Amino acid sequence: MKRSPTVEEQEREAKKLRLLEELEDTWLPYLTPKDDEFYQQWQLKYPKLVFREADSVPEELHKEVQEAFLTLHKHGCLFRDLVRIQGKDLLTPVSRILIGNPGCTYKYLNTRLFTIPWPVNGSVANYTKDEIGAACQTFLKLNDYLQLETIQALEELTSKEKAGVDDALPVYIAPDYPRLGLGLSSDRQEEVDYKSRAAYNVTLLNFMDPQKMSYLKEEPYFGMGNMAVSWHHDENLVEKSAVAVYNYTCEGPGEESENDSQLEGRDPDTWHVGFKISWDIETPGLAIPLHQGDCYFMLDELNATHQHCVLAGSQPRFSSTHRVAECSTGTLDYILQRCQLALQNLHGEVGDGDISLKSLDPAILKQGEEIHNEVEFEWLRQFWFQNNRYKQCTDWWYQPMTELEGHWKKMEEVTNAVLREVRREGLPVEQRRGILTAILASLTTRQNLRREWHARCQSRIARTLPVDQKPECRPYWEKDDPAMRLPFDLADIIADLRAQLLQAKP
């Protein structure tokens, strides 16, 4: 069963179609550093986009980070994601890996990525190779450096705003740009706010080799050329948090096309990041060239008000994109606490190994079934859909997933106990109606999502993947599996519950 697009997805698609219709066969204007008004436009319309040229970053850090990229690539740690967009499965052209705080996840395009943990105090991670562990350590080091740079940039931005300076910051910052001290802010609350906005807890590493891609999308609004990543806002971030990006193109520093000066628009051999104001056809876009070791920062609400894309060059490229992921519902600790909450209603075993429940309160039963769905579809199926990719780097997630699967299996027992109670003779009609109303929506959602995930695992695109990357439909069991009280397919149970609810109506 295909998932219908969300209201947000439908609105976004409608805006895109309206914009393309309005443009007809014309291109919107965009600027590159070759254009006289490029920096003025940047200062006026993109003041919260900050750039650091490679020479402003310590040489030793460049060397470590670039070696770390190559190490992870050599060991096969980066994978293309099978994502879900408007009910369709698509394989990303970009290969990725998420590194970050242990137990964190990051969700984009209906896909939850699980961190390969970087080594932090109080956490132990076993890496499949010492080199992989060293690479994760390096990206933690880069993360610390970019946090300080982000705080610096936020302080500089605030300083300009407070001074009432009309021009924005000199955003394209070369190594000789005079830097302000980190102690600029006298307001303690502001300092805390800067730190929280730069408290990067994950980095999403990306790799793409355009020479190995048979097809890249054409940029649709400005005629900027081939895109590696389409126009988007980064998802699942803490509001107004910054994003910091380190760029590593596999070329000599500063290499450009020989005919660069004669080219109109951007050099197609050089990677660029494109920026535009969302759904604005008046303001020119920007195409900013990216060279080996360059960094850029999206500050404050820039990610929400503007969109960005990545324009492909001719050589392979890595990037490390550091984010403050919104993890309130996306950490291992969170989901384990949710399991504990759901299983509080377990009383113990009765005859034949069946469990009993402490309460039949509809609100408690409804909450339990919702958590049941959350564990199954936001964690277990997301993890196993990505198969054994994480084993390439670490075994960190396998014990927690075993634990979560154990909790989920107990929740199946709880659901079975609820169904047993609702069918019990002598149960007051009003109580039966309350229970049925409480659980029916969750069970219907469970049935629909199981069908969807099962179909996704068997889709044509999934079948094209290498064996070790093919999605696994887990948990899955056949109808007569003695270890499971309930069937995988809940269609008959749901039909029975709906019939009971009709009978129980006053």
C-alpha cells in the first residue's frame, strides 16, 4: 500500500509547480563571484550565510579530516539510502554515513539513520577496524572546531546587528580577515544561546562521484546545471540552530576549468553550493564555488527561510555536515523509556503462559498501542530496512536492537491480552466500546504500515541492491509461528473488532 503524500509535501509540490508555471521557459537570475554585484547581493539578502576559505582552517586538521574521509570510503562505510518521497522509493545519488553522539539518530525523507558513535567520555564503542575508530575521533575533533567557529560567527553577526550596521558581515572570510575574540558577548544568556545553537550532536557525511552516475537532475529554476542534491531545507533540526559544512573535493586546491573566465554562469567542473530564498522569484540566487577544505555556515533561521542545493562538479566530493539534530524523540534513551512506560501495564503471567494487565483504562491501552507502533516502525523496521550496513563500522546498535525487539515482543503479548479481554463474555458493553475505540486506530495503522514496509522490502529498486544491502523485513513471521501469539497480518482481527464495535454502539 502506497502512503499518501502529507499535507506539507502536497503544499511544497504545489508551490514548485506554480513557480515552474510562472517561469515558463525562462530562467531566474543567479550570481557567482565573477559577477560585480555578487558580494553586495550576498550581504543584503544572505547575511546569515558565512563562508570560511580553506586557508583559514588549520593545515593539520585538513590533513586528518581528508584522510578520515578516504579511510571510511576505503572500508565501504558510506551507503546510498533507499528513501521515501511522496509514496515512492528512491535511491539517493549520494552515499552517506551518520557519525555522532552514541544513541542518537537523524531522520530525513522518512528514513532514520543511526549514528556510528564518535568516542565520547562515558561511552564504549567497538569498531570493526581501528582506522574507522580513528576516523570517528577525527570527525569529533572537526565537530569541536566547527562549534567554536560557529559561535564566533554568531557573535560577529550579533555584534553587527546591535551596532545597527546596514551592511551585513563580510561573509566571504579569507584567512587574513581580522577575527573578533570569543569573549565578545557580555550577555551570559546570549553566550548560552550561541553554544546551544552550535551544539552539534551529529554529522552527516556525504560522498558522490558524478563520473559514476548515469543521470543527474538538472537544476530547474536558474539553469545552474547538474545537481547532486536538489533544493531543500535540512530536516529534523533544533529551531534556529546552525549547520556547518566542511567540503573536500578530490582535486588540487583552487583548481578551476581552463576556460573559467570565458564561461557564463558557474563553472560546471567545480562543485558549488546554491542558495535561494524559498519561493522567491525576485531575488537572484547564489552559486558559491567549493574548493578543497572550504567551510560554510548557515546561521540562525537561514535554513528555514532559504533553500540550498549542491551543484555537481566533475571530480568526486566528500562533505561533513554538522547539525543540531532534534533528538527529543530520536535517542535510544528516549525509546527505552517509552518501552518502560508501555510495559508498566503488564501484571504477570496467568494460565498457559498468558500475561495479565493491571488496567483496562482506554487511555492507558491507547498509549501502549501507540508506543508499540513507535517501536516497530520508527526503530526496528527502520534499522533492519538498512540491513547490516552498520556492521561495516561497529556493533554498537545490535545489542540495543535486540533489547528493543524483546520489548516489542512483550508488547505483542500485551495486545493479545487486550484482545482476549475485549472478547471476554460478561464484559460490560460500554467498557468493550471504550477499549475497541482506544485500540482500533493503532491496530489499523499497524496493519497498513506492515503492508507498506513489506512491499518496500520487495520493491523493484530494493531487488537491485547488493545482497548485504537488501532491506530486511524484520520483524516478520509466518502465520503458524508458535513463538508469536498474533499473526503478522491483522486484517481478520481488525474486521472482527470493527464488527464488535458496531454491535457495541448504543
